[in-house]
Amino acid sequence: MSDGRSSGGERPDDRGAAYPGDMPFPPLVDPVASLSEAERTRTARHLTLAGFGEDAQRRLANAHVALVGAGGLGSPAVLALASAGVGTLTVIDDDVVEVSNLQRQVMHRHDDIGAPKALSAVRTAADLSPETDVRTVIRRLDASNAVELLSGADVVLDGADTFETRVDVAAACERLGVPLVWGVIQEFTAQLTVFWSTPPDGRSPVLLDDLYPAGSAGEVPTCAQVGVLGAMCLQVGAAMAMQAIQLIAGIGEPLLGRVMLFDALRSRSREVPLVGAAAQARDSADDVSPAPSPSGPSDADAPVSVGATAGSPQCARSIRARDLDAFLAAGAPGAMPTLLDVREPDEIAADAPFSDAVSIRFGEVVADPGAAAARLGERPVAVICRSGVRSKRAATALTAAGVDCVSVAGGLDAWHTTAQRSAIR
């Protein structure tokens, strides 16, 4: 395999008039000299595909894709990229397989439980595409090592499980000049786009900061806290792989400068423009789409924040754990709020429940806040969870349903730091 990127040039003759779409910039990777006979046979349906053909397949064979995360998004992406014939995959993940992963992380099997997730990619690629070289990195990617771990990749796919890691990945890709395929999924919604600090042909850079300016994303809940629809991980992970294939092979229209929004419950997807800071500075105000507000859409066509849905109500009020503790310790019976615990039953079992709290699962509250409100009575409500993320969303839903409601900031973690917590146990 060569280690050079494509110099562009004329589109191969075998694409011709049947080519479906017009790539806004040249193929990212040069093709290998030839495919093995075994690989030609395995990828025969690509070779006869109008607008793709042998040239694109040879570019895939010479490509190096790095995937950050081998979970819900990384798993289907590995399956798609290996089966497509990508020559080299670097899979970065320091986690091990747990049984709860199997609902959505389709690369893993029951026999993999307890083993590093990245190792599943080796088995998967060998089964699907014996000529794909899988390099595993069983380390946590952070700001100190991101450039080192991602160097040499032609494209990076980000399926990381924390926004902090995503910031580090984006910063490294910006420094390296490597296109970043960015997908995020939560509950029933997802976003997909491409960031690139050095796009070719004079295109304007589009970066993570253009979608989420530094510090604007706030506290992003994990899928363990709010859940995720497993089938949607397959959809978005495969779409991320398709973006990488488009960039590598020089086909179609990748999502640079656009954000694709998925809504599984409404069976809808739509795209909105995303204009980089350089283009905003250059263009007139009338021609520029503003960056999205991290707290929700500014209009019907703006990208929503991570985990938000269009038309979401304003966030509920919060109260500090120590202030609520002091209020409860004062013991004014007529003013005592109802304490609502929205944790999962297994969480409550692992950490003794509040003796006077009403327990309603987070999913039940947001699915039918009216029914939850009917169970809470007439008193004001203080909502608590483990870290304050779910309680904030649950309190927002209950507030919209007419409940006088606050969220306990920091959740049980903050509560455990207060001197008075034993008073309500």
C-alpha cells in the first residue's frame, strides 16, 4: 500500500455518464496498483457498480481509517468498512465487552464478554475481509495522545462515548488536517456530519466548534443514563462508514458543511447547513446560517443540541444538593417537597433508596409526564438521579406538564458530599 493521498486529477473513464452525483473535491486516497484475485471475487458487486467500479475499490484497499470507539457506532462501522474492503482499520477503545452492550454493539458476541472491545474488530474483519489489516489500540484516547494515535489515518470516525473525548478527537484531526466523520446518537435521535480543517479546492474549513462552540454542549448524558435504540446505532454507524467511503473513493456528496438529523420515532431525516467560521467571516450576514444554540434550535431548521429534540421546553430550575438538604433538615412539614428518584431499579438497589422518595424510572417520566405528575400529588417536586443529567430532563418534562418542579444539581453524587445526607435515609 502507498502512504500518499490522492493528487486528484481526472475522474476515471469507467464512471462515465452513469456516475450518480458530483464529488465537490477529489478522491482522498490513491488507488493500489491492483487487487488480488481473491479480493476481486469478494468485491465483485462493487466492481460492477456504476459510478464506483474497480478504481474506487482500489482506493478503498489503499485507505487507512481510524475509528475511535468500538461500541454502538463503531461496531457497525467496522462491519461496513471491513466488508467494503478498506485496507487498514485502526480501532481505538480501552473498554471491555459487557452483556448490556449486545443490545446495540453488533460486532461483539456473548463469548467476547470481559474481553477488550477492540479485539472483536480483529475477528470480525478476518471473517469478512481477510485482506483488511486491523490495528488495535487498547488505550483511552485523550488530549495527550490523540495526535499520536490518529496520525497516519486518511479518515477518522468518531464514535466516542463522552463529549470530552470527542473534543480531543476533533482537536487532533484539526491539527492533522484529517477529515473527521462525526456521528452522535441518543435515545431516538442522531446527528451526522463531516468536519475538516483543510478541505481541498479552497473549500472553507468546518470544525466541531462551528457546531458546538467551546463549552456550549453542557453536561451530555450517556446512553447508560437515558438509553439508546439499538437499531438506530446500526443505521448511523453504517451512514458514518458511507461518509468515509465517499471521501476515500471520491464519490457522491459527503456531509461537509451539512448536518444530517435523524428522528427514528417520526421516521424522518433532514439536513441543515453548517457554515464554518471562516466562511461566516467572509460572507455577508444574509448568506450565513448561524451556528446552532447549544440549548436548542433557534428555528425549525437549526441543528439541535446533543440529546435535545426540536421544540423542547426550556430547562427546569435547579437546586443545589446542600440547599435542598438544609431545607429538608429544617423540617417544615407544610412546605416539604416530594422527592422524586428517577434512577433505574438496579441503581437504587446498589445504593440504598431514599426512604421518603417516590421512585419513577426516568424513561417513564419523559414518556408520559402527565401520568407521572398524577402520582406525585400537589406538593412541589425535587427530582434526583445519579449525576443530575436525567433529573434535569425529567424536571423539564414535568414542568411542561404543570408540576412545580426543580432538579437537584449534581444528583446523588453531590448529595453524598453533604454532611446531612443521613437525615433523610
